[in-house]
Amino acid sequence: KAAFGSFPNSFFVDFFNSQTSSSQASSFVKAYQASFGRMPTSLDAMGFDSGLIHLQAVKKTGKLSSEEITKTLSSSSFKTVTGLKKFGKGSDAVIEPVVVN
């Protein structure tokens, strides 16, 4: 918070905001704080989403085959705490960026 006051009239773009209104992200933040005693960072949220996405892909395929999971990852959309929606061509992540004023 101190850094934001140092740069008036500026903004920062990230892929996670721990003060989000998203119900899934809010649940993650509460559980993270209860477990670790601090607010999660963007990297914490990305790590969580990594496991979450793979779990969702395994559930959709019903298999542990890396080929099947890869197909599912490239053809599905996901609900995540960071706003990742899907993977595009070349495995590029399609996300909703967060702009913090």
C-alpha cells in the first residue's frame, strides 16, 4: 500500500488482486490467510491456479495421460483465482488483467 501512495496518478497491471470481489478469489484469499497468516501474492495465486487447472483437466478427461490432459488444457476454459480463462495458440495464457489505481 505504501508504494501506491508514492506514485500518484499511476496504475499497475497484474494478474491477481488479493482485494478482489470475485467469490472464488475471495475464498482463496481467506483460506490462504488462515493457513499462512498473510495475504497471498500474485505468485502464490499463480501456484494455486497451476494445481487447480491441472485438477480440473484431470477431472474433465478422467485420465492421467499427459496427452489427454494437454488436449484438455488447450481446448477448455477454466475458473481460476487469477482470472486465467484458457490457453491460446502456443500455450499462451488468456487472462483478465487487473488494473490497480
